Amino acid sequence: MIHTGLRPGRYAACPEVAAFEAALEPGSWGACALFTGAMRGAHAVERMELEHYPGMTERQLQELAEEAVQRYDIQHVLLLHRVGTVLPGETIVLVASWSAHRAAAFQACRYMLETLKTSVTFWKKEYTPAGARWVPPPRSGVAA
């Protein structure tokens, strides 16, 4: 599906992002790069359980966000990840970065997503009509 349109007034692209932006100082950024990832329904997966290591996983997310701020010229980060039961089509991850310019925002957003997938502690268990299985961790992604 493709949808294009014009809005005559303000609108929220995503409620989580809109709420975060409302707390930012006006004019402190000029670009936002945003990625959301959802659960696919491939291979007859009916649901997925996402488990984490309490305390450690939250610390890893915080450290990743701080590293991105230091590594790239970005001012703000929003990094959210689901835990618990996730159904096909539901959002699992939201990664957003704000910067004065789009290049840094895009680079930081991609870096955080790829690093999160391989360096932050989550366990995934998929449920299909044939039974449940633990998903092996992903291989290292692009960390540029």
C-alpha cells in the first residue's frame, strides 16, 4: 500500500515520538530518523514471547543510547523495546534519533538498531501450531 497526503495542521507521526518531542526544547534539533520494527507472521508463527534480564537489559539500552550520542552528532534518543507476548503486526522496537542534520540522525538510528539486535540481552520464543522453539540470537549486523 502507498499513501501520500498533505496535512493542513500539526499531526503526530507516532504517539510515542510525539510525546517525546513535546518534551524537547523547540529548535534543539532539525532532523529525526525513526525506525519501527514489527513482528512478522512468517512461518505460521502465532505469537512470540520476548524475555529479558531485568536490570541488565535496561542498562544495556541506556548505554547504547549514550554511546550513540557520543559517537554521532545527535542530541536526543528514544529507544523502546517490547517484552512479553507479541502478536504478528505488533511493534517490537522503536529507535529514533534527533540531530541538527539528517545524516547523523540516520547513521545513529541504524547503528542503534543493528547494535541492539546483537548486543542487548533478549530471548525470543516463537509459538507455531507445531510447537514452540527458542530463536537463536542474530549474527552481528552493520555497526558503522
